[in-house]
Amino acid sequence: MPILMFIKCKGGIMAAFADPFSGNVDRKLNNDELIQALRIDLSSELEAIYLYDAHIQATDDEIAKKVLADIREEEKIHVGELIELLKHLDPSFTTQLISGEDEVKNIAGL
């Protein structure tokens, strides 16, 4: 199985995709492995949102800002899709999310 390389960058650590086959998996994942992989995917989507925000702030080109903002919004949709998939695969995750929502509502007096 190929090893995925990582590089350190200003915003943290990102995957290096020099090998186009580095993301291939040579077997089916069990449920726990898929859940872990999806958590990494979720982290990557959140990092992409952060990076697109940084790029938007770093330019005065209005077209670039609009395109990057559109891409950033699509990444937010991906976050929602991954969370829903995690809720499907890991029912305890759903319970924990609801618990967190309730805590915020209690703190905020909602």
C-alpha cells in the first residue's frame, strides 16, 4: 500500500500528491476505517474553507474574490454532506452532535 506523504505549510500540514495513486486503497475499508477516513476528509474540507478565505482576503481582484467565494461555499456544502454521512455510519456521532447543540442552546438561553 502506498504511503501518503505530508508537507508542512504555513496553515498546517497538507497532503502532497506527487504520486497520483497515493490516495488509492488496496482493499475495502471496514466501517471504523471509513469513519476515520471521513473525519480526515472533513478536516480537509474545513482547511480548504480556511484557505479560500485567506486567498479572498489576499487579493483585490473582484473576479477572483467571487470565484473563490463560490468555491468556498461549495466546500461548506461538502462539510454538511460529510457530517450527514458520519451521522449515518456512526449513530453515537449523532448523539454527540445533538448534545453539543443542546449545550450551546442552554448557554445561550435559547
